[in-house]
Amino acid sequence: MALRSPSLVELHAFVAVARTGSFRKAADRLFVTQAAVSRAVLRLEEQLGVDVLARSGAGVRLTEAGTQLLRRIEKPLAALEQAAADLRRKPDRLRLRLSVVTSLGNLWLMPRLEDFRARHPEVELEFRQYHHDEDFQREDVDLWIALKPQRGQAWPRQIAAQYLVGREIVAVCAPPVGARIRSAADLVRQPLLYHSNYPDNWLLWAQAAGVQLPAGWRGTGFDLVMNLIEAARSGMGVAVVQKCMVEGDLAAGRLAMPVPGAASTGRGYYLCRRRALGAHPAAERFSEWVLEQAAVSEGTAPA
């Protein structure tokens, strides 16, 4: 079938002139030259056999035929533009840019990611550097997994945050060390290892266990969770650490928890997204998956 309708280039040029009332302004809007717009409209008029624009020294205006044409093509053209935009945006909507606290990412999230990839092979994940002074203003991140702000601070208003894991701390050690511990009182007499940013975690654990720390106790502090855990693995002493960070070590027998029970720090890690993110299929799929993983980790859902 022979095509008798004008091309999209000619129709877009006509609509731009009709909306702006100027060939120059239409050219600026379309990012082409004024001559290109003028030629496109002339081709349109030649194909239709009628003038759609009346030109004068004062500018241009729609003829009666031009008014009818604009009324008939404006909505279909807008629909075509929207369809093209949606299709162009689809790959981006299936690409998810994440920023995750390094320790949680390495010890808790990464061992689970193969499960997400198997369930959602269509989603492309990109990890972006985590900033400890994050203000959540970055445009290169769709979702964050971030630490709860310190006491007295609130999440930024533009951020919706949902708790994941990390409130509970437990006491862990190498199995040979654990073999000689019979009670919480025995445990606190061992060399104590702690995160240097949170030295009070041992006090929280002792209170929850119903024991007192030795007077004037001194332990060994580490500024990285991974180093703290490695020290416990090597038999240096007993570490108090977030339970989610040592799930793999406990399951594999690299670490033991000689005294059951946990204490809550009131902190933890949260899944954060900008409230203005809008519909984002990849973000929705990852959020659903990671919340499910967190529920299993926290013991609030069946494994």
C-alpha cells in the first residue's frame, strides 16, 4: 500500500511552528536550523495540496486547514513520543544502581546475590561507592542500604527508609575458645574484642546476658568489622558483633556462639530510596527480594 501521509519530520516541524508561532523558535525547540523547519513545512503543504500556515511580516498563523490538521495530529504525535520514550527508558528501568555499606555488602549481601540473579536475570545491578557522610542527594544511585542515623538524627525528608537487618549483636569466638566457655560469666572473662566505633556494645550484651563486665576491662578494638571477625576466627578472643555479619561463619563452623541470646543496639541497616524515584521495576524487584532475605535472616520468616 502506498503511503500518503506526511513523514514525522514534517509533522513535528509543523506542530512546533504552530505552537511557537515562529520558524526560529520552532527550530530552537527541535534543535535544527530554521531553514530545515521551513523546508519541512513546505514539503508538508506540497503533499497535502493546501497551505497550513499563513506567513506575513508579523509572523505566522494557522490557516483553517492548519487548525484542522493540528487538532487531528497533536494527540497521536504525543502518543508516539511517549511510546518511544517508554521504550528508550525500559533498559534503564531494568538497571539498578546500588550503594551499600561495605561491611554489610561483603558479609551479608554478596553471598545472597546469586539467588537474586537467578530469580531476576533481566535486572542489571551496578554497585556505586558508599559514602559514610551520605546526604542521599546523588543522582547516580537508585537504592541505598545504609546505617540508621545516629540517635537524635532523622532520615532526610526526601528519603523513605525501611529496616532490614543489623540491630542484634551476639558474642562469637573460634570453636576452640568456645569449648572452654560454660556461661556468660565465663565468656566475659575471656579476651574481649570490639568495634572501636561502638565500644559500648559489650555493655549492652552483658546487660542482656545478666552479667557484669570485669571492672576496668580492656579489650582489643578494630575499626573494621571484617578485621574484628577475622580476629575472632583466629582465636584472639570473643567478639561482640552484629549477628547478620557472622551468619555464614556460624553456619560453616568457623565461629561459635558459646552463649545463646542477643542484645539490641537500636541501630541497624535500612533500605533507602528517594521518594521521588517513581515507578522503577528493577528497584521494586530488588526491594521485595532483599526484604525477604532480611526477614529470613532476622528469623521473622521461614527459611
